Amino acid sequence: MNQVTKFDGSHEDLIHDVAFNYYGNRLATCSSDQKIKVWDYNESDGIWESSSAFKAHSCAVLKTSWAHPEYGQVLASCSFDRSVIVWEESYHDAAKKWTAVATLRDGNGTVQDVEFAPNHLGLRLAIVAADGLVKIYEAMDVTSLAHWTMIDSFAVGEGPSKDEEGNHCLSWCTSKFTTQMMVVGCAKDHVAKIFRQDPNNKWQACEILGGHGGVVHDVSWAPNMGRSYHLIATACKDGHVRIFKLTDDNQGGAMSGGWTRKLFIVTCIADFADHNAEVWRVEWNVTGTILSSSGDDGKVRLWKATYTGDWKCMSVVSAEDGPNAFQR
């Protein structure tokens, strides 16, 4: 049985992001009204209920990200006010309350994306600002989240903070069996790049995911559930959703500054223009087998590979009411 649950977000302005927690039973929404709202799923009634709402920033809140539940109920948010705030849920007077436990300031432009690292790397988060600089922070004491240390930073390319196309986005590789990697959407370069650590633990640009006809709005690295290859999805201003397959190059590596990089062979295995409008978000399910995308057409599309490896649209969820809200 397929069911679409609709509820009023109750925000006073545009909602920029919706983020589910690890188990999929809580979600956080953030908006231009400067607020974050946290929702819990009521299984008995089949509805989403607001459990908390609070003013998070002094400007529009662009993105939110949940930490792994082993670190408690922890959120991070980023905003036009050039800050990232880490929030922790705790009990006060027998009631749940979200408290800002740390504020990370970035004076070089709007912080455009934030994402916690896979839990096997520890409690870390990566942020990218409009100036094209990625910074990685780590909580040195996971029992006290007030203190975060910047452990790495690297530039991804051109992208002035005042450029209307200076949009950046990022996504971590969740595999435990590879070196640390992430994919970053690189603003007006119209590409996404894979960055990984070299033997000296410096982040280096490696493969390029090209073929985009506009700014890359979002990137998502699929969870690797025992596959011998990786999948990365991109959402683009040109109205296309693309899926890239990364396979090991067994022919050797490329030299760069004395470091032999074993590069992936990058293949674009799917390219969809079904939205017929700008695409803003892509996200994989927990097993990396189903991809969701959303765009200015007001629809969420779900994509899945057939047994022959061809990616097809399996269903469409519309923002409109009525019998056609869910289509297969």
C-alpha cells in the first residue's frame, strides 16, 4: 500500500529544506521565517506532529542535518547569517527543548550546506560557504558539544559570495572501506568534484562529474550496501537529474605532486529531464537503491533501477491535492 501523508508545515515563509533523522521517524524543516521545526511521526494515527519550533538564526535557514543517533538528538543548521549552529535536544522541566550548544561563524559568505559525517569517522560536520571553501569541524568531546575544532579546510574552486550562481553543496561518502571522500557541487563551474585525502591527509580534487548545463544545486552520495561501485546523484539548474557510476580503475593511477591517485572510472548511467523545470534536491534511501528528486514542477519523483540496470521513474508524488497526488 502506498500512502502520501500531507500536513501543514506551519512556516510563515518558504521552506528551504526537509531532513529526516536516521530512523525516518522524525524530520526537521527550516524556512526563510528563520525557524526550525521538528516533527515526530505518530504511528498509531499515521500523522506527523510538531514537537518543537524555535527561531534558529537571524536570517533564512537554508539547510539542516541530523547527527547519527549514537550521539543523541543533535541537529546542525546553516543560514544566510554566515553561521552554523549545533542544536541538542534535552529535557527541561519534564519537557523536551532544543538548545544551541555551539555556533560556528564563517565570515566569508553565506553558509550554503552542512552535513554530518558518517558515524564511523566520529562526530564531524562539513560546511561549504559561498566563497567555495569547505571546512570540517569535529567535536573533540562527544559528551559536551560546546567545543568544536576545525580540523580541515580546502577550496573547491571559483565562486564569489556575491555571484548569483555561487551555489555550493556537498555530500559525504558513507563507506567504511575507503579513504575519506566527499562530492562537492562547484558553483558556476557547472560540475561536481570528488575530493579525497592523500597520504598526508590533505584533501585533493580527483574525479570530475561533468555534463551539466547549469549550476549543480544538490549532490547525494548513495549508501554503499556491499556494491563494488559507487553511485552519486546530482540535481541541476538545467532541469536534469543525473546518476553517475564510479568503478575502480584497475589500470593504475595518476601522479599528482608525488602522490599516485587511483582514480575512479566515472560514467553517467542516467540522465532525466522529466521535471521540465529546475531541480533542487536529490536524496537516496537508506540502502541506496531508490533516488528521490524534487523540482520547480512541484513534484517528487522516485527512481529505481530495473533488473537490467536501466533507471526508471517508479512513481510521482505531487504537491497538488486530489486523486492524482500519487502516480505510478
